[in-house]
Amino acid sequence: MTHEAGWAHAPGALRGPSWLQAPRDVNDIVPLLWSSTAHKTDAGDLVVGGVAVADLVAEHNTPAYVLDEADFRARARAFRDAFAGWDVYYAGKAFLCTEVARWIAEEGLCLDVCSAGELTVALRAGFEPARIGYHGNNKSVAELRRAVGEGVGRIIVDSFEEIERLAMVTRDTGMPARVMVRVTAGVEAHTHEYIATAHEDQKFGFSITNGDAFEAVRRLEASPGIELLGLHSHIGSQIFDSSGFEVAARRVLALHHRVSDELGVTMPEMDLGGGFGIAYTTQDDPSDPAQLATEMGKIVEHECRALGIEEPRLSIEPGRAIVGPAMCTVYTVGTVKPVTLDAGAVRTYVSVDGGMSDNIRTALYDADYSCTLADRRSDATPVLARVVGKHCEAGDIVVRDEFLPGDVAAGDLVAVPGTGAYCRSMASNYNHALRPPVIAVRDGVARVVVRRETEDDLLATDVG
């Protein structure tokens, strides 16, 4: 097989990003990027949950999301056990369907929702409302009324207008509301600017620095029918270490202490957020739950000791870290087009039957992904390829840079790992594409948990 140095110095070679290494064997997968049951057979078939991807495609076609149930549950348990004594909230926005909501409940986790639709799915699954947290920066009166009426365990308040709306709802219904205050701690998380959520100039939360957070607590405490649980902080998403949480915890706990001192109110809870990262490519190095739990526990213990206060009951939100690695997306190759660039370099464009309608993250966030040939073994020399979709956009890129066999051809299956978080949730009907199914696999058995859309679905809302 071609050695990296030999390939990189060949005439007309196209060099990818510095972190991308040419593989010793293009048929191998990098285990860190895939769910725990994923592996390749000697014949080159990708198997997930004991089911060959090629067999899934034969029955369900492509594109399709493949969800590894055993891996999902194992990651949920890992966070639950590592953060024993804390409440762990699964991010419904990452990916949610009724079956996944049941898995979350069975593994002992709580659930975050941020829309009426997500709440509807959770309730349809029989999820206990008291274990649901309701996020959102613009909750309507109707949404708040429903959340209170259903007995949602905590509503994360995000604006002064929302405080007024919630006070009105509790007054009109005579039902209590349990709330947390979303605060911005002024921490710059090392992530994409669109998913960094604790700096001052963004739409979420009340600023600790300018006093809005303290004022929000004061107003809520003075509102009859509202039970103030505590403060909620979230510094961003795709976070790989605990350093940002140290600064955030210090500032949030200082506010917690000030509320106790000046208002005489001891809030029983605190949410430190999470948004823990996963490995999309070999450049990513996520922390495991046990390490994060140890580090974050020490941070809180240290700060509470310094302030001379008792630790509140803590909760975290792992974000994509549970479902992200548990899912992959499989496509069928349609065309392969070598394009000659400057100095004779050639980029190989591999077009698949999906794209930005089923994974917008590459176009939206400049996200990096990996991929592999999923239905055969190849002895061809690897080529640096760009996997693109079939939509009418130049930015319709699925995998920006990856090595694929030089004989990749129409009809081959290509699988992309790490697509559990936000891909199906953010999927669209752009170009009137039909959204793919989600197929859960476990112990050699596959079942559809979200069916593929049909043209009847597409036309159902078209009243013309």
C-alpha cells in the first residue's frame, strides 16, 4: 500500500489538511470515529450492530442513517455512572424520536427539549414530564402554558419578557412553574462561533457581568407561583476539556453565593451545561465521561469551599456526546469526477445520493468528517477525494477531504461516521429531497425507528 511520504511527493499530488494522514490500508476504519460495534469484514463489508450495511441498503436503499442502539445505550450509561449524584440531561435537539426517548428513560437520564415539537415527541414516548427541561430563548405564552400544564420539571428562563409571561401563566392557571435562570458567564469556548454560547454578544441568557442575571433571579423570587431552582450555564458545544468550565463555574457560583447573601435565597440546584465534543476526524481528542466528571467535580468542590457554601445539586448536558458517535450515514456513489487543478494536481469528486439536505453541518459550520468504502475491499492506491452531494449548491460538501480507494466507482457504498448529532435533526427538503430513514441496529437485528419520507409526505402540505 502507498506510504504517506511517497504519495505526498508524487507528481501532481494534491495535499489535504496537515492532520489527514494517508492510510496504510484504505480499507481500515479508525475505531475512535465509529460506534463501538462497527467493524470491517475481510471482504471489506462494514458491519454495525451485527448487521452488514450492504444488507440494510438492499432492504432500505440510501441514503440512510444507521443508529447503533448498543453503543447509544452504553454512552448514556457511561455519563450516568460517571456523574453519579448529578442529573444528566440528554439533548433532544441532537436527535430525538419516540424510540430514542424511551432508551433515554430506560437508562435513567433526563431530557432537554427546546420546542413544542420536541416536547410532543417526549410525551408521546411516555417520558416523565418531571424529568424534562425546557430550553429556548423565545418561548411563547402557549408553549409556557403547555409546559406548566404538563408538569415539566424545569423551564430554563431566558429573558425578562419570559419571566412576565411565566408569571401570568402561573397566575392564570394556578399551577406552579419550576424554573432555572440561563446565565452567560462571559467564557470564550474554543469552538465554532455559532456554537459558542457563553460569550456576551449572543442571544442566549442573562449576563452576569451587567447585572441582568441577578435582576432576573430577584424578579423570579418575587413572583408567586414560581419555584426558583437555580442557575443554568452553557459555554458552548463540541468542547473537549474542562478548562472553560472552571472559569464559568467560578462566576456562576459567585452569583449563586451573592443571591444567598443579598436576597436570602439558597437555590438548591445548578446546571453547568456540557456540550462535550466527539471525534469526527483524527484531529479530535474527546475526553471520556469519567475524566470529565472527576475534573468538573473538583472544580465545583474547590469553588464552593473557597466561598464557604454547600454544593448545590448539579446537572450536566452532554450534548452530542451520546448520540453523535452512535450513528453513521450510508450513501450510494453516483458519479466520480477527477478535476485537474493548478500545477497538474487532481481532486477526485465523489458524488453521492444525499448531501446538505441530510447533513448541513459541513456547509454551515465548516465541519470535518471521515468516510469509508462500505461494501467491498479494494487494493487500489488511495486517492484524496471530496465527497459531495447532489444538490444545486457548490457548497454541498459531505466530506471535505478523505482518502478513498482509487477505483471508487458508481454503485459503491460510502459510509460517514459521527452523524448522530444534528444531521437528521437539521435535515431539510432542499431541492425537494426526501429525508432519509433512521434504522436502529442491535445484535444482528435492524428496525426502522424513523421511516423514509415519501413523495406523498412531500405533497401533503402543498395545498395547491
